[in-house]
Amino acid sequence: MEVAPRIVIDDNIHLGKPVIRGTRVPIELIIGKLAGGMTFEDIQQEFEITRDDVLAALDYAAKILQGEEIKVIA
């Protein structure tokens, strides 16, 4: 099932976590690699995905965080 452009969820792939369509590359892995300092180009080569796939992963993560509610406990 497509949940965003280029992003799909399939119960048979990575336990239903979102991945790049047509691959087994989880969105969380792409975001983690970027956070760890890998470049777009490094990620594209390592996982055989496109720049648009990397941008779609970032966009998906941003939209998920946008809807997240944070409660401060003091």
C-alpha cells in the first residue's frame, strides 16, 4: 500500500515498516544514514535508489513528525 509518493508499506517487507517502493530499503535507515553524515550520493550508491527516493524519505519523515504530539511532564 502506498502511503506517500515513493513510500510503501507491505506486511511482508520489514514487518510492515515504510520502505522505498520497489525496494526493501526502510525509510528509517535512510534518515539514520543522513543523520550519521552520509551524503545523498553515498546513500544512492549504497542502496541503489534515486535522489528523489531520498527526498521522499525526508518528506515522509517530516510529515510524520509534523503530526506527532509531544507532552511535557514536569
